[in-house]
Amino acid sequence: MSLPRIAVDAMGGDEGVRVMIEGAALARRRHDQFKFLLVGDEPRIKAALAAHPNLRASSDILHTDSVISGEDKPSQALRRAKGTSMGMAIDAVKQGHAGAAVSAGNTGALMAIAKLTLRTMPGIDRPALAALLPTLGENDVIMLDLGANTECDTRNLVQFAVMGAAYARVATGREAPRVRLLNIGTEEIKGTELLRDAATVLKAAADDLSISFDGFTEADKLCQGHVDVVVTDGFSGNIALKAVEGTARFVADLLRRSFSSSLRSKIGFLISRPATELLKTHLDPNNHNGAVFLGLNGIVVKSHGSASAAGVANAVAVTARLLEENVTERITADLARVDQDSLRPARSQEERA
Amino acid sequence: MSLPRIAVDAMGGDEGVRVMIEGAALARRRHDQFKFLLVGDEPRIKAALAAHPNLRASSDILHTDSVISGEDKPSQALRRAKGTSMGMAIDAVKQGHAGAAVSAGNTGALMAIAKLTLRTMPGIDRPALAALLPTLGENDVIMLDLGANTECDTRNLVQFAVMGAAYARVATGREAPRVRLLNIGTEEIKGTELLRDAATVLKAAADDLSISFDGFTEADKLCQGHVDVVVTDGFSGNIALKAVEGTARFVADLLRRSFSSSLRSKIGFLISRPATELLKTHLDPNNHNGAVFLGLNGIVVKSHGSASAAGVANAVAVTARLLEENVTERITADLARVDQDSLRPARSQEERA
């Protein structure tokens, strides 16, 4: 079976076409069976491709010089989508010309256009944005939703768990990923009724879903490596993700100030450079670049606006792995393995009765 | 005017009586007009006081050997409170024998007992837990609520802003503290209707409240030093606080691993020690110890269970400053300065009509 193409919005991102193309070329080295559809200004894409003959040989170009800007609100972006690089990359997925789209453009616009164009997949009520966070353990942890859905119901959270687990099987290789719900305590009585309901449903469905579910986790345990999937509504997930990012940057800033505070510190820093480089590697957001929009009829991946070529390469590589492993089909299969009624909490079953 | 006493639950905390007493003694050096009421096992308190004659001279002891344990659920703690060191310390505030109580015991129990015993102050519907976080700016930032109220309405958030601002005037010296609501974006349309309503009310009341209110802030900006008070419901606040704490610990662990990864790194670490010590000082939770339970008829401060004597001293010093500055009276005055109806969002006014 031939692999589907990856559509790359070459115009999104702060760093421009060159970085997107270089990133795709780097990713292609690791995933050399993939073909690409590069969407954007043809002259600039061709100029950037000159340095990457292998990518050029496996790519088609879809020309447009129209771009969704960082300032476009989702509603404006939806109106303008047609004919923009972002809109055309996503439309290529809808038309079956590509299996996935990668963009470094405006997140709100990307989510709105992707949702409207691709629609949610059967069995999923709402898509979710998932990302990988570094941990002290053997593998990264996946957290979702990160902001696609400000408010969620129990059913949404359960579906996020199914999607996150499918992603985790690809990202971590674990057959039964360790799934937890984000809460403000681990005792069963903690948090909102919604979270307690979701825990009840997931506990009952864990075997059918091939997940290891053990209730709640707290935000200070995210990076400890004991969990593979952290499920949360988009509001709390966004708060947690940004708090992690902000604190990592805060500590890095403090570290920089500390090490430049005296000549002695500077010398110590130079000597211990390999150690601080190791630290930087762990904390560099480029190494965890690529938030995946799951639950649509097709995969859409958001690369960070300020990502380097190496960062873009990670986002494209994530996309390639999700396509190689047929994640969308796997989610459908997982959903089919559980009785749909069991995904509803007792209360909403009564309401429907 | 003589200052009210500070009641110290000498039995809470993982480190026992000695650390609580040493902490109180350290704080007393900076706030030497205060008198203390030390609540707990008299023989052990007396033994600990032997090393601190100044504290001994300004303290009375209230004996009990009954303790609320870390495992007691809030409901159990409420039943058992009477006669325990935590219950007696809070009761001393109710009886007017002390102006504030400090405890390093079980947070849930402390909040439950404090709320039931002291009751919320006039004009406040629900108390909130507030803490200081380090920033890159001139002063710490105050965040509240951190978990006392899992779900909040607009009126609660507005009252948290009033209480947080009063605390910030004491902690930062700023007459018009910079207040923001925690949200998942800074645009006016972001987040829940609840947050948007609270923003509308605070914008209108900002001048009357002597606050500088400029809408929303995101969790990655918490530590940047641009804001003095971050207002949030207890669920999101707890998630944000724990994500910050967990990430700081994660980075510190990575740093430790990095620096011990090779002989060269170890040597570099030793040479740059003053720099890493500076970093440690910034991140040491003991330097930000003392979460304040605001909005009750009396001040209750939670010291971290694992705090060192220096950490306990910070919690006691926070308590002393809040008493010196009459924070509870100031909150009452601030609430009186704004029309109570204006603290209600338009919608709830209609509902009441």
C-alpha cells in the first residue's frame, strides 16, 4: 500500500518558506517513502528546494501567494480560507490528495478551517489538540485537549482518552498506554462531577479500550514519566501546558542570569557546557514540536510559529508516523470495540431515556 | 494599638514541633512586637523553646496532644477539630485571643475548620487560598484561588480580585496592583462566559477598587513579573500552581542529572556553584512558603508540610505583615468603596429581578 502524501503549508510560521522546506527535507530523510505537497508561493518554494534535491524529487507544488495571517480571527480565517496556503493544504486532505496537513500558521484559524473542511470522524463529537511533553521517564507524555474545546462534557473526555491512547501507542510503543484524567487531587471525591463521571466510564471501559486507567493525576506529576496520556478539557489543558512552558522558560532565564552573574560562574558554565546543552536539549520546544489535531477525517498537525527547521522536521515526522500507523483508522476501530452506550455516563443515559 | 497575637499550630507539618518553633523564633526577629500562642504538646514545645529564649518570653502555650492527621478527610477533621492543635489555634482566632493562625497541617482540614469556625467576612461569599509565586520582575505575583473553590461564579472571581489586591498592596507596596484574570488567551472573546463577565465587572470597578485591571493573562506569563494579582477559580489555579511547581522540580532534576553526567560537568558545577545557589534560592519553595486563606473573619495561613524552619519563618512573617497592615479591615473598606450591585454581572442582576 502506498503511503498518503503530506501537505505542507509552506507559508505559515514566523520564519518563512525556507524553514518549512528545510524542515520537510530533514523529516524526509527519516521517512523517505513519503511524498509531499508543498503549498505556497511557487518561486519561493522552488528557491528553497534548490538546496534539497531529494525533497524536490518527491514533491509537487501547489501555488498560492495568499496567506492566513497571525492576526486573522478564526471567523475571518474561515471566510478567507479558500485560496490561502493553509486552506489549500487542508482542502488537499479533504480531496484525498494528501493524508495529512502540517502548518505553522495561526492555531485558531487552523483549527477552525480544519474542523469545517474535514469534519469530525464517525464516533467523535469534537476534535482535540494533543501535544507531547518531556518527562523524566522513558517516553514523552501526551496531553489533550489543549484548547480546542473550552468546555467539555463527560463523553468528550472519554473520546479524548480513546484518541490520546491511539496516539500514545504510536508515540510510545506501549500496547496499553497509561491514561489518567487531570484533576486537582487523586482521591475519587476530588474535582468536578464531570471528571468523576468520566473516571467511572473509563474505569469500566479500560479493558475493552486496551488502556491502563488508574483515575486522576495532578499537574505537578505531568513530567514525572508515570503516565502516557493525560486527558483534560481544553481550558485546563491549555492552562497546564502554558504553565509548564512558562516555567521552563522562567527557569532557563534564571539560569542564564545566574551563569552570567560573575566571571567564576561564566567559567563554570563553559566547563559544564555539555551538561547545560543536555538540559537545553530536553527543554528545547523544537524537540517536542508538533501538536496534533485528532478526531477529524484526516490528520492536521500544528508546528510552532517560531519553530526552527529541526522543529518543523519533528512536526513533519510526527505526521509521518501517525500516517504510517493509520491512527485515524485505529481510533475508529477502538471506538467500535466498545459499546457506544458505555461511553455515556449513567446520568446522560437517563436523560436520553 | 497593640498587635494581635499569632497562634501557631506547633503540631502540623512533617518536620514536627522543633521546626515550627524555630520558624516562629526566626520570624519573631524580624517582627519583634508580636506575641505568640503556641498550640500543641506542652513538654515538646517547652523543649523546643529552650533554644529560643526571645520567643519563649513572648509566647503562651496552649496544651494539647491531639492532632489532625494528613490522612483525615475534611469531614472527619471537622468532627474531630475540637481539642486538636489545629482546631484550637483557629478557635483562638475566633475567641479573639489571636489575630491569625498558622498551621503546616492537612490543607483540606485547615480550610474546612477555618471556614466553619471563623465564617466568611461580610461582603465575601467564599474564602480563597492565595499564594506568592516568584517572577523575573521586581516583586512576586499573588495567585488566588488555589483550590478552595473548585467551581466559581463571576461574583466570586470579582471578590477574589478585591482580596488579592489587598494582599498585593501589603506584599508589593503598590497602591494600584496590576490585576488580571487567568484565561487561555488575552483577546476579549477568549475563555468562558464567566471570565468575560468578570472582566466586564472588574473593568468598570477598577477605579473604585484602586486596581490597574487590564483583562486576561495566560499561564505562561505568570512568572514574567508584569502582573501582581492573578485571579482564577480554584480548579484552574490549582492546575496552574501545580504545573509551575512540577516543572520547576522537573528542571531542577534534569539539572542535577546533567551536572552529574560527567566529571567535566561536575567540575563545572563546583566552579559555578554561586550561580546555581542563586538559582536554588529563587526556586526554593521555602522562600515562597505561606498560602493565605483570605475572606474569613481572621487570617489563616498554611505553611507547607515539608517546609524547613526558614520556610515556616516566611509563613509566620507573611502572617505578621498581613496583621500589621490590617488586611481584613482593608478588604472590608475596599468592598464598601464599590457599589455592591456593580459587583454583580448584568445577567445575575436580571436573574434576581
